[in-house]
Amino acid sequence: MDISEVIRSRRTALGLSQAQLAKAAGVSLRQLARYEAGEQQPVLSAAVALADALGISIAQLAGKVSYDLDLSGDWWCA
């Protein structure tokens, strides 16, 4: 998965607008739109800020598949 696809899909999954994500990551709305369109790649500092704002790691932002297990919730045993 390309970084632009990761940003777009994670942003929509979180229910954020481009403006909200841009503000949370400290980048301009125009720049975020370029990242999502695949026109530019974020520099490292912007990538770190985007990953933090999206609640994912840099590796996940770069498109590396994560096999993290979500073990939250109620557990029952018998």
C-alpha cells in the first residue's frame, strides 16, 4: 500500500477531514492534499507528525503490513 493510500484510508477510518488531520499534524491543508494525491512524499518530520496524528507507526504509514493483534475488550473463560 502506498503512503498516500495509507493516509487517506486511515484518515477516513478515523472520521477526520483533511483540514482536521492537517491541523493535528501541523501541516498545511494544501500539503496534506498533495500527500494524499501521491504528488509528494512527506519529509521525515512531517511523516512522524502524520503518523502520530493518525495513531499509527512510521512503518505502518510507509505501507508495511502490521500484524498487531487487538486484544482489547472483554475476555471470558470457562
